[in-house]
Amino acid sequence: MQPLSRQFKQRATIAIKDANLQAALGKAKEGFVGKRAAAIAELPEFEQLREEAKAIKDHTLANLDFYLERYEAQVKKYGGHVHWAKTAEDAQRIVLDICRKANAKTVTKGKSMVSEECGINEVLEAAGMEVVETDLGEYIIQLAHEPPSHIIAPAVHKTKAQVSDLFHTHHAKFGLTRRLTEVADLVNEARQVLRKQFFRADVGITGGNFLVAETGSSIIVTNEGNGDLTQTLARVHIVTSGIERVVPTLDDATTFLRLLARSATGQETETYTTISTGPRRSGDLDGPEEYHVVLVDNGRSRMLGGQFRDMLRCIRCGACMNHCPVYGAIGGHAYGWVYPGPMGSVLTPLFTGLDVAYDLPNACTLNGRCQSVCPVKIPLPDLLRELRHRQYEEKITPAYQRLALSAWAFLAKRPRLYHAVMRIPVGVLGWFGRGRGSFASLPLASAWTRSREMPAPQGKTFQQAWRERMENRDERRT
């Protein structure tokens, strides 16, 4: 999938004017934020779990080579195969090769962000295979030929009416011609269609929420059970996962599982938590004949050795975007790639280039809500500031912005000069705005006044007003 992050501003403008999108985002925001708050309020040790999870991740990342090698040894011990993919192209080649050796005609997929990141679907379809997304949200956007707009709710941008139209159009070939309008009916119809695909599948591909070095197991969490069917009914099961998803032990994994659902959907736990260890063994009633794990680097090693290591703690819960005012206003598609919201504004420039995704770090308001809700305490605002700094140092930032920043820095480093200079515009604007209270238009501020008025200064700088307030307080005390 080619990133469209260069078009962020245009796509954001379109998103803000999309009535259907705004309605869908409004409903989603209320549910995500409220349910998370309620779930956390019922877990007094939530903050302690956050600290424990952060410590586990930091320890694992500091010893990542050891735990990855241990994980590989355990996977092999139980009859599985481990493949190392340095790049997205390597991951494409490896998965395609496994599918071809299995003579795969139909491939089912549980939700896997790494496979989206690496463009696995496009490669398999180009080779003549039918690829079927089985997560309901992913299935909906596959029918719509759209990328996911949220990492845990891929079709959050779709209204019920839009889903009804999609199903009515695409399910007719299965003999399902009645137009449905109720959510329960739409879900049941999707189940009817997907159930046949599970049994037809030659290969099932899932992600891996966590990889356990102690046992060689992969863990996936779902609310629909589609992950279980994807990996147990197909002859071959492929797990695609980033190298950072490994954890030392099963006990460590339970710490993250207690955080994941509460942070993501406001549940105590996901409906299905499935642990897979190798292929089907003698005496097993079900399971795949082959079990493969594709461990994807794709730039993660560079992050591990630099200032962005903290980002590798991410467990893909989506809490940061659920609480982000920018994401809440424009949705996920405006970000132009697989990972939207605050976490995407860090990851996308690192994966695709600081110039390609220039606007993403600069679109953030740096309000800090993302860091405050992150279950593993990733300092997202700090990382976004660092990306801005690198863009400036590499002269990706436009020349006029660099000039303005240089002028600001010159003033900010000289407090007396700064205060003297700032009194001029504050005083002038305060004088002109004294009678009206605000400005409907201002030179060099059209982007602001195009949609709202600019409050007029009150004639004093903040420092002057604060000084007077303190002096008045001291006088009252005496």
C-alpha cells in the first residue's frame, strides 16, 4: 500500500466536510472514551499495571535479540517455522512462497496490522489467490476497497446505512438479495457469507498481539472468534508480527491483556483470547498442518537503536487516537497510511520518510492526552516534537517556517527584547479591538478567521497582567 500522507491537508479538509464521516466519528468517540473511563475506574491497580507493562517492555526491548532467539527456538521445538523479514518486500515474498507451496486458492485473514503495513493482500491477489478478510470491520472496508480508518475498529467511519448498501450490492452473488437495515441482521448475513470461506480456506493468516518467548506461542485477541476459525480450519496458519511484539513469559502477557481491552474498547477482556503453539499434533481434534511465523523488522531495528525506542512499546490498543482531538475531527483516512492518530503520526514518518509524511507530526496540538491514556506510557508528544526537530534540521520544513522559527528563537532567548517587541502588536490590536472584542479577519491569520473570529487582546501582555495580579494580591494581604 502506497502511503498518501503527502495529501494530509487535502484529505483532512474533505473529511471535515463529510457529514456521514462526522456522524460516525461522533458516535464512536462517545463510546470509546466513556467505556474506557468506566472500565479503568473499576480497576484500582490500573496505574500500577501501566508501570509494570512499561517495565516489561523496556526490559524486553533492551534484550530483544535474546528473547527473539528464545522464541524462535521454542517455535521450532513444537514443530513450527520462523521466517525473518527485514523489509516489507521480504515479508511479501515469504508469505507468497508459503501460500504457493500450499497450492492456496483461498486465503482467510484475521486482523493483522503488519500484513496491512507490508501490503500482503495486494501481493496474494496479484498472484491469483482470493483473499478474504474475516474481521467484520476489515470485511466491510475490503468490500468498499478502502484501507482501515482505525486500528481496532477499521470501519468506524462507516454508518449503518453505508454498510447496508455495501452488503446489498456485494451479497447478491450469494443469493442474499434482501436489503437489511438492522445491525443484528447485517452481522448475521456477514456470518453466513464468511462461514463458507473459513471452510474453503487453504491458508489462514493472523496477526500476533503478543509472542511468548517462554513457550513459542502466539496470542491473538478478538471479539468475533474469527481469529480462531482462521487459524484452526485452514491447512496452513501464518502469523505475521513485528519483532517488538515478543514478551518474555505468559505471566508477562497477562499483564498486557489486562490493559489491552480496557484501553481499546472499555472491556475487562476481549471475548476471545487464543494462544497457539505450533501445528496440530497427534491427538489434536483440530488445528493447522503447518504453522509459520513471519517476524517483520521493516525499520523497527532502527527505532530500537535510536530516540524512538519508546514507540516500540506500543500494543496497538488505539487509546491515543480515541482521545485525540485531531483524529476525532478528521478520522483515520486523512493520515494516508495504515497507522492513524498520534501513534501513526510517529510511525508513518519513521517507516515512509520524514518528507513523505511531513504534515503528520505538525498536525498534532501537543495537548498530551495521548500520553496520559497510553497503557504503556509512550511519551508521544515528545516523539512528535523530535520528528519536527529532525524535519527542521534536515531542511524539510519549508524555508518560510524555518525563518519564522529562527526569528522566534532569537526573541525567546532574549526576554527583555521579547517583552518589548510583543508589546507593540498586543497594544495595537488591543486598541483596534477595544470596541469590538474580536476580529473577523486579520492579515496573516486568514486560516484562523476563515472559520472563527480572533479574540482581541485586552491591551496588556500576559506577563503584565500577571504582574498586576500578583501586586494586587500582595496589597490585599498587607
